[in-house]
Amino acid sequence: MKLILSFAISALALSAQGLDPAAASKPATDTWATYNGDYSGRRHSPLKQIDTSNVGAITLGWVFQTHTGTIKSTPLLVNGILYFTVPDHVWAVDARTGRQIWHYHYVSEGGDHIGNRGVGMYGNWLYFTTPDAHVVSLNAKDGTLRWKVELADVKLGYFATVAPLVIRNHVIVGVSGDVTDVPGFLESVDPETGQVQWRWNTQPKKGEPGSETWPKDSDAIEHGGGMTWITGSYDPELNLLYWGTGNPNPVLAGDGRPGDNLYTCTIAALNPDNGKLAWYFQPSPHDVHDWDAVQTPVLFDADFHGAKRKLLAQASRNGYFFVLDRANGKNLLTAPFIESNWASGVDSIGRPIAKVEKYPTPDGALVEPASDGSTNWMAPSFDPDTGLFYVSARRIFSVFYKTATGKPEGWGGRDRNLWGNSVLQAIDYQTGKIRWSHELGDGEDIAGILTTAGGLLFTADNSQNLLALDAATGKTLWHLNAGAGMESSPMTYELGGKQYVLTAVQDSVYVWTLPATSN
């Protein structure tokens, strides 16, 4: 490992006081405390200096180029400093000027460098996960290494992409990996030492609740999956942590794992102090299409059909939008948010009912959506002012094949994607109806979403345009061709009475603001 420090360490870094523990429970303004801004996962900011009337006047404030890798992380903002990552790298940058404060380079020993979602923070300490499945802690003041601990064995096919979520003295981290049949888990480590506080296994051990949804001989034939790729959300009042899990393994080969295969493709509610499961809801039981349910569980309190509720909403990879009571996991609404052909209806507890004829076959089954899903890792947003849930969706087919492999499971599989187009959907959470749609062009849109109290929605399309839309109507109010695609999510903050909007494009960070005369 090596540490690269900027020669011009600013006074701003030297005076940093660390993250206020209460910041993540508040809407993001001068602090962006978690991957999604706050614990709710809504990615909605109360800032409104930049609004529908003046967004067309925003101009470039500064640019920071990393010269390495594509930025898929969302920066944290604490005391005027932005902290962001690509795999094996962390930067601290002055949020007003874009000047580098420090840069840390970790050298992974193997692993998958597919991406990294960002850092978590506890006091003056930063935490990030690595391609070789470690958790690393740095001093936020100068980027020096405090400790690193192994999260999982990279030789077994594990790696890590998730941005840690810090809840009190718990640093919550998850694992990635789909190459081998290793089981997934969620883990809490001590922020001071990195020691494991608890682990929740997404595949129950034999005899534990949920193990009956796997084959009885699952000890003889190990199955895996249920990876915890994407950062979850948290309700401080209920003291419940919400996290989505990935697909079961083998991915397209369901013959050797009859049953629902809990807790894969599941939204789980856990006690963050001990990792105990409070409730679960499974959007895709016995998945054979690679439809992770890791998409952000978005939390908001609102009226639902005349009653005040603590709600959780997810637009899932399988093409369905779910609204749950997050206190108990009861399903309140299930509705498609994009066209699909794989389900015949919804069962009594709100789960789509899969058509057996849409399972992979030797001749191939044409299924919508494809294995990449109707949505994926792209961050959604919920705007309490419009009452709309926004998600980047895709119209995409796959031909799913089942092929003999000679493995004990009996069958393997493969799929071939047939690309359609991408569209931004604004969903009425009360009904599941699409209020408006905004076309994003042919192919796979992978940009996340930000909404603000200025009535704006920020994202990007498939033509390399950064976009600001009217959140109420979907009308384009500002666009700029950035010359490359955005594979992360926008964020916004206010410092010194000035609002900034940040968009990461390929290996560069662009920050936008109003000219002085437009403020």
C-alpha cells in the first residue's frame, strides 16, 4: 500500500472536526452523511436556491480529474470536504474549490474492480471496502491508514463494492460475488478496531428459520448467492436496518434448489445492534433470472389510502414496484413500473407469481426484463413535495437458456440480452401508476437520480447528456453533453450560502452552481 498526500494540505483539512452522529438522520444540506445523503435512502435535498426558474443559468464551478477508473461512488460531504472513491483509491477534496487535500491508494491482492460506491464515516474516521474483500479505515484528516481487516476470502470469489453505512458504533458492510456458489452475508464491524460485532447470513444454516426454503440436502450440495451489493437504509425511530439481497446461485439453474431460496432476492429488516431479523419480504421467490432485490429500500412517512404510515418503497430489478409497511413488512402495493411478461399475477402477500414457461429452457425462453433487470444499481429518489418515486428503468429482453453442465445441481444456463431503450419513470406511490415518463434513449441507462425542493430532478441519459428535469412534469429544463456517461448519482450541497450540484462523469467530478448575479 502507498499513501499519496497533496503537498498543499489546506487549513480546512487540519481543522476538520469529524461527522456529527446526528447528521445522517437529517435531510442533506451542508452535510451529505451517507451514500444516499441520509438514512432514508430518498436522495432528496431540501435545498432550493437552484430551482425550476433558474437552473438553465447554472455554470461550471470546478472540475476534479482522478485520471484513474470510472467514478461510481457518491461523495460524502463533511465540514466542507468531499470524500469519494474508485476501487483502491480514496480522495479528499475541498468542496468549494475542487482542490485535492489528500489521496490514498490501496493495492488490492486480486478481486474484482467492477466499481466502488463510496465511503462511510464515524467521527474522524473513514471506512471503505475493497476489490479483495477487505474493510479499510483511514484518518479523515490526512488519509493515513488506521487498520484493515478481511471481510471475506477473495480466493473463494468474494469481492466488495458497497459503501459502508454507519449506525451509532456499527459500521455495516456487505459482500459481492457471483462467480462461485458462495453464500452472501451482511456484517457489522467495530469502528475502532474492525472486529466483527455480528453477521447475518443471507442463506440460513440448516435448521434455522428459512432453511426449509432450500433443498433438504443443501449441506451436501452447497448453494450460495444473496449478495449484499448496495447500501441499505435505516429508521432511527424503529431502530431497524433495511437491506436488499441478491440472486441465489447457481443463477439460472433452479432445478437443484427447489423452494423460495430465502433470504435471496429479499428486502430484510434487521436490528442493527445484533443483526437479528425482524421481518422480510421477497420480491422474487426462487429467482432463475438474476433479478437481485438489492435496489435501495426508500423510507418515507406519508398518507397511504387515508392512513398515516411508515412506508418503504422499492422499484425492484424484476420490474415491479413495492410499497411495504416498514414497521412489520406487510405488503401494501405491488405494481409493474415497466412492461414485463414473466408473471401471471400477484399472490396473497404481494409477490409476483412467476410463469413456469418463462424459466430458462434448452431452446431458450424470451423474457422481459432481461437478466440486467428493469432497473439495477442506479439510485432512485422520492420527492415528498410531488409524492412521486423516480426510477431509471429499461425495456430489455433476454433469451434464457438452460444447458446440461454435469454438476450435481443438474443444470446451468446462459442468457443473451436484446436491448431496447431506457426511460425515467415517475411513480405515484399510492397507486403504482406512472405519472409521467421521460425517454432516456436506446441502450442501458446507468445514471442515478437526485431530487430537490427547488422542484428539480437531476440525472443523465444515454446520449451523454446531463439533465435537469421538472420533477412534477418530466420536462427538460437544462442539459449539457458531458462527452461521457455518468455511472454514479448526482448529489447537492450548500456552503457559504451557495448551492452546488455535483455530477461525476467517467473519471472526473463536475460541480455546478449559479453565477453570482443569479443567486
